[in-house]
Amino acid sequence: MKIDNVTLTLFSWDDIPPTSYAAHTGKFAGSSKLGLLAIQTDDGITGHSFLGSAYWPADMDGANIVKYLKPILMGQDPLDRERLFQAMWRRVRTSNVRTIGACDVALWDIAGKAAGLPIHRLIGGFRDKIKAYASSMILDSAEEYAEEALLYQSRNWAAYKIHPPHPWQEDIRVCQAVRRAVGDDYLLMLDAAWAYQYPEAVRVGRAIEDLNYYWYEDPLQDSDLYNYVKLKQQLHIPIMATEAPAAGLDSYVPWIQQSATDFLRGDVPNKGGITNMLKTAHLAEAFRMNYEIHHGGNSLNNLAQLHVAMALKNTEYFEVLLPGGAQKYGMAEDIEPDADGYVHAPQGPGLGASIDFELIERKRIAVL
């Protein structure tokens, strides 16, 4: 089996609600562009993935796939995923991690379809369902956060994670209000999205430690390893870092060597696909650390990451980023937690994706 074509179909994503998660996303709304990547083979099997998100349009990256990665893939055996991953990674400075991740997911989709197995079974299944947690956008008041947390608690979701409004004093008030609303036993997390300086991070960390929050995510800039080490020495609440930067396996090494985080973190677009996520998860396992999977930015990335979660011992929860209108698009059927708050393993071969090809054709802008 050989790859005989690689295309990226750009299509419009409309009606995105006003949304913000942090300074790095800004406030976005309206329209974006997604890309449907298709890696075709001479056996008639096509692997798919999505490129882009509601705040990072696919046309920002699409030309990189055609110019830098398509020549690497053409004529190659798509089952040689590791060799192709290494070849693409050598071009990471002229392409980027997001485009490598999209290609890698499509190659895994081909492998699963060729084997007649869902990707999680191809990797080696560990579970068939996992608890979801709700991950907020920035809301206007502490009361709105509390109401939203109560909603997902009532739906039996495992936990609620706050993306706070900032500054740090207001963030503490939000965290207090949510804890009062949901009671002492419901799991809560705070994702500060790299917003604090060290003194602020200590004050917020101590406050949510007293409120029995489950983890404290990205309080400091992703490059501030020195202060992460100090912060971890000051707090007992587990620290979650390493979602950023967009980089490869070796970027995790100093975090482990210096004991700067309690969890490792990753996703398809930031770390280069399923192949690198699996490497990282097994690295974390060697140190008895959890590898908690970040949301993927689009529906097919999230589906790919659900397969990874089903094959890992050392991940606890599946992140569902709110609102759905800023995260879910292009699928006839998307991931939905059940009445008990679980998301279930996909059962179709490859990704097992219900891609809405009719919508994509109707919204098509260009084919690269």
C-alpha cells in the first residue's frame, strides 16, 4: 500500500459564539476555517483528520502541509508511521507541530481501517469508557461559574474546571463561589492559562489548596521552569504543566528532571499527533505520573484523543471544553457524555468518525 495523494479541503465554520479562555486566545466569535485532510492510498483507503480550530483558522497552516509534508508522504507506505513521523519532525521548523499532528492522525486512521480495528484497539485497549469533565470558558461573574458547575454536577460529570477571569483576587473569589455551590466533595480544577507571576501564583495556589481543588493548571508562563520548581515546593496541591509549548518529546525532559510538575499534559495539535502523545504517556508512566489529555481544538482531534485515552492506564479524565459551539463542528455525530458522565470508546475502524461530508462540501472554500 502506497500513499498516492494528499489534499486539504478548507471549509467555513460559522456561528461561533463569543468565547475566550485566556489572553492567548483573545475573544473570538463568528467564523473560522477548518481543513479536512485526506491522505489517499492506492488500496482505496483514505485517512482523515481536521486541521484548525475556532480561533486558529486552518488556512494559517494549510499551505505548510502541501509544501513541506506532502512531498515526504507521497509514494510511502502509510503503515510506516514512526518512520514518517520522524521524517516529518525533521521539517518541524518549516512546517509546524499542528500540521504534523494532522498528518499523523490521518495515518493512524488508515492503519485502523486497514486492520479493521478502532485505533484504541490497534494501540492496545485499556478501557472502554472514561469520565468526562467540563472545562469552562471565561464567564462574566462568579455566580455564572457556580451555576455552570452545578449544571454539570447534576449531569454526573466527574469534575468542573475553571478558566478564570483574572486578576488573581477575582480568580480566588470565583473559586470560592464554585466550591460553596457544589459542596465539599465534587472535583474542581483551576486552569490559570499562564496568567500569574510567582507571588500571585503562590497566593492563588494556597487559596485553592484550602478549597480542596484537585489540580492547579498552568499558573505560570510555560517557559518559567525556575519558578515552577519554587511554586511546587510551596504548595501541596498537584501542579499541572507542559500543555505548552508546542514541541516534541524532549521538551518534557527538564520538567521531569527538576520535578517541576506533578502531571504531564498533551494533545494532537500541540505535540504532533497520536504518535507523540503515546510516547509522552509512556514516559509519564515510567515516573508514576499521570498524562492528562488536553482538549484538541476540533472534533476530529478530540476523537483521536479519545482513542488515546482508551489505551492508557495513566489518564483519569476526558476534557470537554465549553461551549460546544466553539469546539464541535464538521461531524454528523460528535462526542457526547452519557447520563452517567462517561464518554465511550469509538467502535468503527480507524477513527470511527462520522464526518459530515455534505456540510464540508456545502461550506467548501478551496482544495489545497
